[in-house]
Amino acid sequence: QKEVEQDPGPLSVPEGAIVSLNCTYSNSAFQYFMWYRQYSRKGPELLMYTYSSGNKEDGRFTAQVDKSSKYISLFIRDSQPSDSATYLCAMTGTASKLTFGTGTRLQVTL
Amino acid sequence: DGGITQSPKYLFRKEGQNVTLSCEQNLNHDAMYWYRQDPGQGLRLIYYSQIVNDFQKGDIAEGYSVSREKKESFPLTVTSAQKNPTAFYLCASSIGRWGYNEQFFGPGTRLTVL
């Protein structure tokens, strides 16, 4: 079993829809949770960063962490075609390397 | 502009050849990383370096080698011992040594073995 599980998709939604992307994990030592966005044939870029449990909002993006369920989510409101990309979750403990999910490919259609 | 550059963007290798992928950063970051990305497998850590003249193996180091002679440079050599080297290679850097520091990624090098 992988430490981090993420549905690879693809996930196709119409423009304006609310998108929900999720990851589950098994390592209870993880405390730092990130979402990276990767456009095709490009390097990933950090989108959201959350420490421990709770919610964090930035514009149209909301990250949620539920440590009791070992479950994290990224919500995208009013999705745009420019949001079409692969979204990677990543997480780590205090003094260890970053562990990535496999990524979910999102397509927002007009 | 500050950032990470990788070269070349595309690289073709014949079987049995060693090739070196370049990674340079001007962010003054201490830590640098090399990842490999394959379809359906996410990013897997090959090597990382937390300081000049020091580096550690990641999860899939076999068949790869690195050096860190300068703070801004972290080249990766894919040797002939790497059995399946065709992949997308990403270099990253972070200001601090541990994973909770934001990692900044380069644009990647796509390596194809002919």
C-alpha cells in the first residue's frame, strides 16, 4: 500500500463547476500538507500549503486537512479552463522528505 | 529573474550511454533535489543534497549519480546501469533542508532512450 493515495482521474468538469480533489494517507507523522499544480510538460508549482488540521482559503482555492481521517482535499470554485492541469498532493513530517501522490488530471471544459 | 533552470529540455540517449542532466538555481537555496516522474507513479526522489559537497540517496538512486560542488548547481548523471531511464526528470530546490520547506521546481528534462 502506498503512503499517499490519489485518484489519477482524468476528471472532466464544465466551466464554473466546483471541483473536489482528494488524497488519503497512512503515515500519522505527516503534519505538513501541500497541493502542487502541474501544467503539461512543465514543473510543478506550489498552490496551497497547510500545517496540521483545518482549512485554508486563497481566492478560488480551499485546502482542507482532516488528520483524524488521514484525508486532505482541495476545492476549486468557479473552475476555469486555465485550471486544467494535474494536481499533486504532497506531505511530510517534521524532519523528512516530501511524499507525493500520483496526481489527478483535471480538465475544465467550455 | 530568480529560478531554476534545467537543460536540455529534451534528451535522447542510446542504450549503454551515460548522460548528464543540468540543474542550476539562483535562489540561494541550500537544498536541491532530483525527482523522476513516470505516468501513474507521481514524483519519486532520486537524490537530494542539503549542503554543498554532501548528498544522500533517495528512494530510487540505483543507476544514477550526482555531485554538488557549487551551491547553485546539482547535475544528475543517468548511467548505463539504469535499466529503464526513459522518464521526465525534475530538479527542485528549497531554502531549508527538510520537506516542509516549499520546493521550487525547474521546467524538467524529458529523457528518451532509443
